[in-house]
Amino acid sequence: MATTRFAPPGPLGFGGAPLGDMFDKVDEATAQATLEAAWDSGIRYYDTAPHYGAGLSEFRFGQMLRQRPRDEYVLSTKVGRLLVPDVEGEIAHPFRSAMAFRRVQDYSAAGARRSVEDSLQRMGIGRIDIVYVHDLAADHLGDAWEEAFATAREGAFRELIRMREEGLIKAWGMGVNLTEPCIRALKESDPDVFLLAGRYSLIDLAGLDELFPLCAERGAHIVVGGPYNSGLLAGGTTFNYVEAAPAEVEARNRIAAVCQELGVDLRAAALQFCAAHPVVAAVIPGAKHPDRVRQNAALMRARIPSAFWAALKAKGLLPEDAPTPG
């Protein structure tokens, strides 16, 4: 029988990358209003990272969450990049601004411990619930990811297990854009939950075949990041943070045609599809404006007829074994 592991509340959470000024700058008043709208919409899971604006997202989260009872929400952040003081601040793609820090890669045990302590200081909050090892994958590290994974397995992974045993955190896992590191972590260590961005969506089902069944076997959970694939499923032109390829646009258009035929909002379908899989604990679209937060909350509640999901499967746009709402 699978171990029961800690999981964040869902189905809807709040992804913090946009409030690190991803793609566009956000003024402080709008950032705080956006987080307030998330709270007022009933969202109780908040995810951030040192990488997002070199501490900017964490700082903004702390300003709002410090005013809320600590036991009423779940907070996650990430390790793998230490922030060291830098007067100019390091602006790194896709972020448009930064606090006065630069990033230093560190997947060691000491680096993980320090990163958690630094995040607590930046946010002014006394406890982090979930810690993800960030971007430990080939899309960020290239061929060096194997060596970095070995370092993390003996370093950050073990330290996070110790922190879990000490009660300093409730769960740990990986925050990545690819499935392979998650699969390896399940086989070689003892993670609880994964933040998988962009690899479980209406047009990218990479997590379905191997990772999700293995999570079910181990009792681990998935948090789905990037349910709109960074914009393509929400009316934008980017897919996983770059301009979408023609094949990706065509896949979106075919699903959108079914949406139009049956009166379904594509964005609602994107969110609700991700949340329907049994191993998915939460879906965390990001937002830069209060109206978008409220819109995401309404989309997650919107009614979608079962005929819609049947039509996607009949047209070969979803596999027959993909769980769907209802």
C-alpha cells in the first residue's frame, strides 16, 4: 500500500513566477492586489522560488502571507539556486527585473539548508511546507544535469529528507519541466510531491504514461504548473516559454474547434483537465493581475459537459485512458 504523503490543497493554487516580473514588470500595488485576490478567491496554496526575480516573488509573497494565519495556507519554495548580494541585481530570462542578488547554482546539502533559511528570511515567515529542488533537468543544465542530479541525490535530497524528519518542512520533491528527473528521484530517493510544469496539459501528456502511475504506486503527488503551456492554451502564442511551433498551434486549434462547437471555454478545459487526474493535488496557473486570478477561479468552477471530453477522445485529441472531469 502506498504511503500517505503530505499534499497541498487544491484544486487551484497560485504560481509565483509572474510576480517575479516574468516577461513583464508588475508594480507593487498590483502585485499585492493580485495576491489579495487569490486569497479572497479561496486559494490556499502558494508556490514561489528564489529564481523568480532573484527573490522578488518570495518578497512579495511574504508581504501578503505574513498578514494571514500561518496554519490556513500551504507555502512552497525551491532550492538549487542560492542568492548572493549583487548591487546591480541579475536579470535572467524570462524575468524583466531583479532584487539586488545574483544566482549561484548549488544542489549540495549545505546549499539546500541555507536556501531554505534564506527564503524564510526573505519572506519573513517561520515555516515552509514544501520544498522543491528546482530545474534539475536537461532543459536547464544540458548534459551537466546527470552530474548535478548525482550531487543533489547525495546532497540536497538527503538534507531535505532530514529537514522533513526534523519537522522543519512537511514534504519535498522536484520542481522541473521534464518527467525524467522525477522518475529517477522516485526510484532513487524518497520524494513526496513534484511540481511538473507544462508536461501535463491538453496538448502535452508526457506525465501520463510512466510518471503518474509511479506516483500512484508510491503515494506521491503532482502539482501541475503551466496548465496553459505558458500561454498557448489561454489565447497566447507561446508554448513552454518560447514561440509555439506550427504543430503545437495546430493541436491547440483542433481542441479550440471542439470548444467552440460545444460552448466550452478552452481555458476552463485546460485547468479542469489537469486537475482531474487522481495523482494531481493542485493546479497552479500564475497571474499578474487580480482580474486574472478571479477569472482562473471562475474557470475552474465552470461547468463542462461530459460530451466535450468524449468528443476530444473520439477525435483522437486525448487518449482514451486520460482521466477527465466527472
